[in-house]
Amino acid sequence: AVGTALAQGLVASGAPLRLWSRTAAARRRAIPGGRVRARTKVVATASEAIAGARLVLLCVPEPALAGLVAGLRFQGDPLVLLTVSGVAALGPLTRLLPKRAVLGRFHPLCPVLARGAPTSFRGMAFGLEGPPAARRAGRALCRRLGGELLELTGADPEGYHAGAALL
């Protein structure tokens, strides 16, 4: 649901986007109105989606995150990956990446359900955590979506997520 909502927000903003999902139905749902725009390309594999990318959003359920990261085939330039997970520990995931890749957290502070996902992230808060390159990429992404940032220290992702749920 978060991946679909973010994809729709990015497509609407005119951002260039390569979109992959584990299912064809999810790929179709992520395209607003079912129309692929000029700067959007739907691809068949995760490795194809990240080929040549500078920023990758990982929008999968917590149990699938490590398997997805471990299965990615990295090539080329340094890469920033941002997970939308509010709880996953970044350290173990970072160890699965090549040295030229960095990992951060870009977590929407709003409920995103399968039905009724936000059509706009304008004014919504995002928790941002990670090394400097991940923070720069997250700030730019947040600006593109029209959101507001909450810079996280990374000390307690479970506590952050619990506090966010209470808010």
C-alpha cells in the first residue's frame, strides 16, 4: 500500500520512475488511472528497476525486506536505498549491500492502508534516518512529495514507530 501511494505521488509530481512490484496486479495499481506516463517505466524485475538508479525506495513488508535486499544485483554508480519500514533495523540490512550503497529510512507518518491510500503527501510528515547521502536523498524526495521531515537519530526504531502510531 505504501509503495503504491508513493508511486502515485511520484508519478503525479513528474518524477522519473522505474516501477517494479512482486505482482503484476500491484504494478497496475501503482499507475494512477492505469496510464503509464512518459517518465514512468514499469519493469519486470527488481534488478532491472535498480539498474542505473541513484535512489531506490524499498516498499515491501518487513518479513520480505532482507530477502529483497539480499537478492538485488547491483551495478554501476553508488546507490541510495531508502526503506519505508518504520521498524526494521538498518544495520543488518546494510551488511547485505555493496560498499558503494547506503541505506536509510524514509517512513511516512500517516496511515497508508490498501484502500483509501493518500492521493497526496503534501504537508504529511516523514521520518528520515540514515547516513548523510541517504538523508540528502530523503530530503529531496520529501520536497518532491511536498511533505515535512522529522529527522530521526536511529537510536530506537521500535520506539519511534510506536510513538508515530500513537500520534
